[in-house]
Amino acid sequence: MLPNAITNTGPYAGFWSHLKSIDHVLERIITSSSMEKLTELDRDRLNALMNFLKDGLSAESTTPDISRDLLKHALSSKPEYSSALNLRDRINEIDEFINWNKKAKKGYEEKINKLIQATDAYLTSPPLILTESQKEELLVMHAIIHSLVFDAEAAMQH
């Protein structure tokens, strides 16, 4: 039997919820004057973001039937959504990501690795005050997640 969320909103409900919780933590960090103490949920969501970004480095993240795979992940006890779409292609379409560090001519892998390192550093030792560079990295991650949230919302409407 399908869970109510799946029957009411389709296979993208779990994906949307997962992304929305990451999006919420990023918004709180960006807008907060101090996030030196992270809650356990904050840490969990930032770890999920880091894993999501790591999966974006994998060349094996393409899947031909996204809706079938998202349904499979939504029904599992510990979903792993990033394998259900080609993150590399999707992230490379996001303007904030494209324009970030453009002058340095960094490639996709370098940029993703920098975001992974930034997330890991934030988890290890949250800063008292965000530097401009840290805020910019968080804004890029927020743009990526926000764009994917929008895609999941659109998919739930169909």
C-alpha cells in the first residue's frame, strides 16, 4: 500500500520534503546573525546536502525514468534522491552556479568540491559571523536546492 503522501501528491512528495528541509536550514543560516550552534536536525540536513553534492560528482547519476526512481526512493525507509536525476546537468543549468567563480574559470568538479568543503567546514566549526565568501557559497547552495524544490513542486502538480 502506498503512503498517503505518495497517493495524494505523487512520487515527488518525499523528494520535495527532503529538499525543502535542506532549503529551510540554508535560509536560516544565511539570514541569521549567528548560527554557531547547529541543532541535530541542522547537522543532518547539512550532511544530506553534502551527500547530495557529492552524488552530483558521480558520472553514474543519470537515470532514464525519473518518476519511477523517485517513487522507489520515496517508498524506501532511507531515500537517496540524488541518484534519481542527473545532478550534473541540472546544476549546470542554474545561473547562480554558472556565474559563481566565473572569473576564476573553475570547472564543475572544482565548484562542487568547493561547496562540499564549505559545507563540511560549516559542520565542523560554524562561524560566529559569515564572511562574504561563506555567504556566497551558501547562496549558491541555496539557489541549487531552491531550484530543485521548484522542480519537485512542478512535478507534483502534474
